[in-house]
Amino acid sequence: MTDFLLELRSEEIPARMQAKACKDLQSLFAAEMEKAGLPATGIETFATPRRLALIARELPGFTAAVSEETKGPRISAPEQALEGFLRKTGVSRADLEERDGVWFAVVNRPGRATADVIAEAIPAIVRAFPWPKSMRWGTASASSSSLRWVRPLQGIVALFGQNVVPFEIGGIASGAVTLGHRFHHPGEVSIGSAADYAEALRAAHVIVDPAERARIIEERATALAAASGLSVIPDPGLVAENAGLTEWPVPLLGFFDPAFLEVPREVIQLTLRTNQKYFVLNDAAGNLAPAFLCTANIDAADGGAQIVAGNGKVLAARLSDARFFWEQDLKIPLAEQAGNLGQIVFHEKLGTVADKVERVAKLAEWLATEGIVPGCDPALARKAAELCKADLVTGMVGEFPELQGVMGGYYARAEGLPDAVADAIRDHYKPVGQGDEVPTAPVTVAVSLADKLDSVCSFFAIEELPTGSKDPFALRRSALGIVALVQQNALRASVGEVVRQGWLGHRLDARLSPSDVARRGVAITVTDFLIDRLKVQQREAGVRHDLIDAVFALGGEDDLVRLLARVKALQGFVETDDGRNLIAGYKRAANILRKEGWDGAEVGQADQSPLSYVPEKEEAGLLAALASAEAAAASAVEAEEFESAMSALATLRAPIDAFFEAVIVNDADPAKRAARLGLLARIRGACHRVADFSRIEG
């Protein structure tokens, strides 16, 4: 068994592409080896900014010999059929075998050298490699068929054991020589085999394992910060990015002017992390420290002093720009900034951002006035909504779009607006995804809910609906945000009514024609969309799909809180003895009704006509039990105590069993048959006040 080493050396590979490239190289190589019948005990991949490498462990020296047998025509078949078979299999007539009047061609293929298989596989892998972006280069790039790679490919190492696997890709021949670190060891490095690859490059100041580079960055950064009484804000993504930017990582600590700390924390963090790829630090009190950690790619003779100084100058320029934006934006009140929103088109069919803001303000005020968001001041809700998008035209958000909302909150607080308004402006985009914080402050909830409802209603109004995997306006995310807000804050309202109010803003909008207004019943469609998103959320939360269907199949219910309460109660109840009894009793009654083809109305006790005959003992017992259970269940449902309602109905199991054992439902007397089927329909109807138990499996 022999190890195989492959290194593809190029100009700098973007850090964001390295992890996927490792996975792709491993899967493509494994597929080629599997196709050739060459299993490896393990495949490792490595990436640095300048190389992508693979080591396949314990490959056999040769593929196994193969005997291929192909069934041909019968001996009595026409000569033309036999000649066609011979051409297809590539054998002569003398090589055929006859069995039971049928010709067979048996071809024995000897094993191939693994090195030969690899020599064919690697060029195919390289040419088919799925880089997100790739390029052609040099004089050959004039041809569209020339080699493409993420950056110009410069060298290939291919060793099977200690022997070079010879092949050529785009004029680059494989060999056993690579290059070390660009500055510390720019010369050639000879590789003996896969066994000494990592150590040979380590001696040339290249650490090939990205996990090791990440560990070095984390450990050294933590130690440097601790030595100055600081702590690094954890950032695994930035660690991985710095590991992808360096072959010999050397973390360095620097400081910037504390005067810059007057700029909001988020701005400084974004400048350090996103623009400069620096780590952010806190002081002992948890406040932002005027310090940064950068990662050099060399072990400088002066300990990195010049590197830190240079990075500090670049950072100072960046922070100076940020402070300028901050100071200039503070000079203009948010209300004045909001006046410029009319210059930003929200959507060609939906007007400007100013139009959207007006719709959101009306809806937020209505949500507060109607008490749908308890404890929310309608005036504050309207004020916050009117200003929630104002920071979109500020200099800071123009430079850092990620800070929309956040900067608006800072500006609102700076000009003395109420904290509730500032918080609502800051947080009205939340939740922006699964796991994100869900607002609970009343004014914030009203504005956030209004903003998301308006987006969904607006795009449904112009028929820009999500389709399949396409959702260009993130309407599914908005819908899940609405569901989360309603669920987290237990907002009691008819979703249909709230959606109709959101749609009302467009009914009065001159940009939408009468046909737009009349089209499709948008409020109903949006309500169905929101309830569908609620179903998805519950399935992802681990709720059984049949229980979700059992509750949602009832229809006519669009209070999301009450729907979720039913689902939660049903989920816990079906696992109990009472739950199993209720389902068994329901299904026994429902099965009889189905077999008898009963399509009569499901009437309650108050609507039940008096019996025209004397009921049997068990029938009378079930009638009495059902009357009691119906009343108890109805009262519990009214109080939204759904588990109690189901427990009351579960008491019918024994009377139902006794009824079926002693009473003939399909009696010869039409009056008795109708009355007894009506009794079973009452049982089914009583259960349907809680959930459609026919949807429950088991």
C-alpha cells in the first residue's frame, strides 16, 4: 500500500474559497478512485493561500484484474447479428464461448498501475474543478478551451510513494518540487513523499494545515491580549479568514487613538473586522478597547513593529472617515433625513421608500390603537415608524449598509427622542433570521410587525410571489419574522384582519389600478401564506406533521397564538392514555360513519331532535356521557384550555366501546339507524372542535 501526494500551487487563492475547494478536491478524487476500483483508507486535504493539496493514504499499486462477460446472440442467429456483436465486444469469433445455444464473449482485462490511473484522473479533475470564479491567463487564454483555475496555476507536485506521477496540465508538468514561503523561503523545496510533505514545507515557513494555522492565531491572539489586560471578542469566521490569508501566521497587537471611541461601537467593530480583517478587543470592564489584533504573514525581524505601525495608519484613516460621517450625520435631524426618502425607489410598482414608510406608520399606529400590541403608545409607534428608514440616506449607512437601523437608533437617541422610539428604529428589522433576537418592547414590536406585513402585502399585491427556491424579496423570511413576533409576544388578533389592514394602504394607492385592487383577494392569499410559514416553522421545531395537519385542517382559524396552543396541547396529549383513548374512540365512530356513507350534518346536543324510540341501555349511557363531555369540552375550548377539552372527550371511550358491543348502528328501522349515525356524528363533531383527529397517524 502506497500514499499519493498532490499539490496544485497557484497565485493567491481567496480565503473564502479554500474550505470548499478542499471538500471538492477530496470528493472528486475519491469518485475517480472509486470508479477505478482503488479504495483509499483515508483522504486528507490542505489549503494555503498559494496551494491546494491532497494526500490519499494506502492505495494499492494496481487495480484488480477484471473479467467481463457479455451475452450475445443465439448460435442460430443471422451472420449479421454475430458480426455486430463481435464489433461491439472487440473479440474474434475464436474467442467466443457457446453455452446452451448462446454465444458469450469473455474479456479478461489485467490490472492497471495505480500511477497510470492517477495520471489520467488528475488532469480531468483540474479541468472540471468547480471554482465559484475562475480565470484563463497567458497567451493560451485567447482560446476558450484553455485551462481555467481560480488563479494562474504555477506548479504541480504528484508523488505516488517516492515516484513522480507524470502528466501535464496546460503546459505545466508534474514533478516533486514546490516553493516555500514567498519571503522567508522563496526558493525550491524538494518533496520526497507524502510522509515528509508537511514537515518539508514547515521548514520552509509554510504551515499547510489550515486548522493548525487557525489554532496558532487563536492561541497567540489570546495570549497577546491577556498580556495587556484585554480580551479578544470571539470570532471563528475571522480566525478562519486570517488562516486563509497566511501561510506563516503571526498575530500582532496594536493600538489606536482612544478619541475614536466616541464613534458608535458597531462602526468601529465593522471597520476593524470587515474592512481590515482585524480582531476586536474588550477591556477588563467589557468595554471596547482602543486596540486591534492583525495577523502578519511573516516573522519580522523587529517583532512586527513596522507592520503594526503601518496597519495603525491605515486604521486611523478608516476611523477618521467614520468619525466624519458620524459628526456630519448628527447635524441633520432624522425627520429632515426622512424627507429625502422620496428619492429612493422601493420598487417601480410600489413607489418610493417614503411611500412605504407612510404605509408602515399607519399600520403601526393601527396595531397600537386596536390593542393588538398591548401597552404600545400609538403616537410613539407612528413616530418610530416615520423615522425607521431615515438612516438609509445618512453618510454612515451609505458607507456601512450593514448598520441600517442601528445607526438610526443612535441618531434618534442623540437628538433626544424617547428611548422607546430609538429602540424601535434600531431593532425594527429584527428578527432577520432563525435564531435572531425577537423584539418584545411594544413600540418595537408594532413597527417591526408593520414593516414586515407591509413588505409581504405589497409584493403579493403586485404578484411578486416566492416560487420554489426563488424568493428575491425575502418574503418567506418576513413571514417567519411575523410569526416569531406574534408567537413571542402572544399577540391576539385575527391574522386576516391585520393583513386586510395592511392591504388597505394599497387599496387607496393611486399607483395600483382597479384591476390590481380587485385581483385575487390578496388578504386571503397572504393569510394562507403566513399560516403555511407557521406550519413550516413548527415542523422544523420537531412537531409531528400529522398533528400540525390535524389542527390546521379545521380551517376558519387565523389566530396564530390559539393555533399554536392547540398544536402544543395536542402534541402533549396524544402521548397520554387519555389521548390514546380519545383517538381510538374517535376513529371507531368515524370509521362506522365512513363505512355507512353517512353525510348528515354534525349536530350538537341543542340541535338534536328527540328520539322517536326508547334507546337501549348502552345507547342511553353514551347519550348521557356525550352530553356531559360536549358541555365540558365546549367550555374548555372557549377558555382555550385545549388539554382539558380533550380530556373531557376522552371519557367517551368506554361508553363508545359499550355502545358498539351492544347496539346495532345499522338497524333495520330507518329512524334508529339515522339517530345512531347522528349520535356518532355528534362525537366526531365534538372532537373536531379541538382538532381533526382523522389526520392523526397510528
